[in-house]
Amino acid sequence: MSDPLFLRFGREFRAGDVLFREGERGEDMYVVQSGLVQILKRVGDEERPLATLGRGEFLGEMAILNDKPRTATAVVLEDARCLVIDSATLEQMISKSSEIALRLVKKLARRLDSADEMIQILLHPDPKARVLLGLKRHAEGFGEETALGVRVHATATDLAREVGVDQGQVHDVLARLQRLRIASEDDIGGIVILDLPRLLEFMEFLEMPRRFEG
């Protein structure tokens, strides 16, 4: 049976398609129905990945809510189906449904929390701790529950760029987590957190010496 929402608002995108670029004027927001979309932010001369969004996530809403240029770039990682909603349609949906308005507010609040968390990660002096904190942020904020654990939609390369370390340090951290059976890498370069509570306990254990020193 066809999805009436997709028939009205849906579009299909291929891996590599750019939904929008940082600095452009924004006229639409996107709701991901399937596939993956990566959010990139320009920092100096390079673009750093901020998040990877999957089914049920939305993006691009800020530009049409505050009528300002896009603050990041969105690129399709895996073939995706998205609902494309313009500002007039969004306003109608919000005015007619308090549930949609509430979900939007909650999602925006989580985005602000995630942005604050990213700032705290980048300020941490220990590069390997930044890797662990980056993994935690992805797992809790954007992870996908699977039979093996929480799949993080970021590769070691993505994580290194995101938290400002070299790939060797990311691989060192992942190797240690694999030995402890806390995480592993899958066949396509993604990272699976096999035991999220143990990851948090491990991070707490590593942080204890710093607290005593402080």
C-alpha cells in the first residue's frame, strides 16, 4: 500500500546527493524515511561531520523557521527516501497539530544539547577521551539499535575529523574497546557499540584519575 505522505511530499535521493549547502538560503526541510544523511560543518578549510541522521530524523528546519542561511551541509550517505516540506506546509502542520509542534520543540532541544556536548568534547585536552566522548555522543544521539548492539553511523575517519584527532588514535581506542568486547567495527566500516552501559562505565573509570588530580 502506498504511503500517502510520500506520494504527496516524498522524493528519492542517491548516495552522494547534496540536499543543501552551508550558507545557502533554505526553503525546505527534510524528514528521513529511509537511508542515511550526514550533516557537515565547515571549520577552517575543511568540513567536519557533525551527525549522521537516519529514519525518523529531520533536518533543515532551522533555515525555514528563522529565515536565515543554512548553517551546515547535508549529504546523502546511503540511498534515501525523504519527505520534503516547505515553510508554508510546515506552518500549516504546526498550527493544526500540537503533537507535531511538541515533537519539533523536543527535537530542537535535543539538537541544542548535542551542540553543547560537541563543544565540550572539543575542549577536552585528552585526544583519546575525545574519541570515547564522540562515540558516546553518536551512540546516544544518533545510534541505531541492532541485534548486536548500537550501530554508530560514523566511520573511524569520520570520528577522527569530528573530534580533531588522527585516525591512528581512533584505531587505538577502537582496538582497546574490541579487546574488552565493548565495541567492534562492522563489514562496511561502521562502529557497533556492543555494550553501551559498559562503555559508559569504562569512560567513568578512565575519568577518575583526572577528577582526583583536579
